[in-house]
Amino acid sequence: MYTVLLADDEGSVLDVLKSSVNWQELGVETLLTAQDGMAALECFKKDKRIDLAIVDIQMPRMDGLELIRRVKNISPHTHFIVLTAYGEFSYAQASIRLGVENYLLKPVSKGEVEQTVRNALENIYQERQSTEFLLLENTLRRWTQGNIGSEELSDRASVLGINLYQAAYCVICIVRRGNDSIALFRSVCLETLQELRCDTYSFWDEKNHYVIIAGGKGIDEQILGKRLSEAIRDKNAGHLAALAVGTPVGDADSLHLSYQTAMDAVELADPENIDVVLNIAENRIGIDEDLLAEELRLIFFMQDRESRENGFRHLLMKLEREGWAPVRGKRLARGCIRVLVNEFPN
């Protein structure tokens, strides 16, 4: 989520800036305003986590260029867009030398404002991914894959603001189609889960799946999947190729089981279908099936072909005795996929 500051001494310009963009859809949680340079500087002193500032060059008490110079010492990560009038191009050139993201000429066009802001927020998102968010992303990856110990996870969680004390957790895996706005897609997904009172942490995996960890008092995977897909569609945030919600688990240390079930379901999705929300009740793999996957793995590595065939035969009989006969083909297929993915991840 982002914090944006709008600074201009003309109230009419501030009104245009506020109304030109659907800020919430772009993931902007806080929108601040100031009508002179000194007031804008005070905003930075109070809230150093301002991601983007749109500032007028000519403002009372402190002009935009001086504001940018001072803010660079307080908040070096902030991106800037400057507003300048015709005939003030020298100011725009000076702002570019200060590292300003872009500039807009007055009178501003609503369409140009929106596109410029979208581009700036995309750049901020990419920058976050490549710098301070690397530690968080690395931790989330290891957490979902079960490759981090409880003590290390707890230490990192306290630094990164991860809540490990929710009653339930699950992993949601989403595959997108097309090149729609990543910022809009992310904000729609995370806002929808926050409306359901879930803690959320997210990252993109190496296969370009969007992975979300959700934690809350009670998690209904059917509702999560339905609400997410509806929100993505209704807000035109992109097209889904597949969306799967993993099995909810009761503690943070078991999150990798939810991740595996979500990934297993996505691997089985039909890539030709569009806007698919996988049938959770049918596609979910229960935690007991970890035992099935382990039995399959042992059979795979039996050296003797006859032993392997006998192993599969006994396993099928076991599934039938336990009431899995109607779906044993699907269960076995998923178990095999899980073994193959685990043994040969590349």
C-alpha cells in the first residue's frame, strides 16, 4: 500500500489531482495534501514513508525545487512528479537533475495525470521488489516452502512485521493472463482479503504465480476463492488463468502444506481455460495425502519393476478400502505430481 502527497497552492489544481485518479484502486492507502512548500515539508517530517509526491514548482514559503532538495535528505526513497506552467521549462530541467520521476504541464489533463501516476507507482513497486523487500520476499518464499526453522522465522517475523499468531493460515496461488497493471491487480487482491479481515503477505514466484499468504481467526477457502475472483473481474484488474486456495492449516509452521496443495491444484489446471477458479472441494488435497505422496515417492524409487507394480497395486487397494475409489485416479495423479515437483523442482 502507498502514501501519496499532493502539494499545490491552487485549490482547483488539488481538486483535479484528487479526482483524476482512482487512488484506492492503485493501492494508495493514504492521500495527503498541502498548499505550500513548508506545509508539504511538515508532512514529510511527520510521515517519512511517503512513496510519491506530486508538487508544484511555484509555491509560497518554499518552492517545489527547494522542497525536493530538502526531502532528499529526509526521505531519499520518495519519488516525485512536478507540476510546471508553460514557459517554466528551465525549472522542469532543474527538477529532472534532482532525480524527479516526471513532470506535468499546467493545466493538467486528467488522463495524463492518471497515466503518469500509474507509471510512477509501477516503478515504485519494482524498486521495492529489488531493494528492501528482498528480505521479506526471501523469508516468505522459505516459509511457504518449509525451508526455514521456527526460531529463524520468529526472529525475521518480528523485524518484518509478520504475524505468526493467527488461528489459521492458507496460501492462495493465482495465475494471470495478459499484461494488465500489476499495481492494480495487487491492490485489488490484498484489499479484498483485508475486507475479509485477513493478514496478508505476498510475492511473485519464479513461475510468475502470484502467491498470497492469508492469516485470520477463521479461514473459509471457498469464500476466499470466490471473493478474490469476483473482485479481480469486477474491478477489471486482469484475467485469471487459475486461482487456487490451499488447505487451511492451524499454525504457521505448517504453512508449507497449504502451499503444496495450492500449487498442486494450479499444476493440474487446464491452461486453455480462462477465468478459472479451481473447485476447492474437489481439487483440494488433504493433509493426510502427504502420507500418500510419501508412499508414492518410496514406490518410485524401488529398483525392481515388479516391486513397483506390486506397490502401486497395494496402494490402489488401500485407497479403495479407505473410500477413495471414486476419486483415486485424481488423488494418485496429484500425489505423483507432488512427488515429481519435490524431487525435480526445475
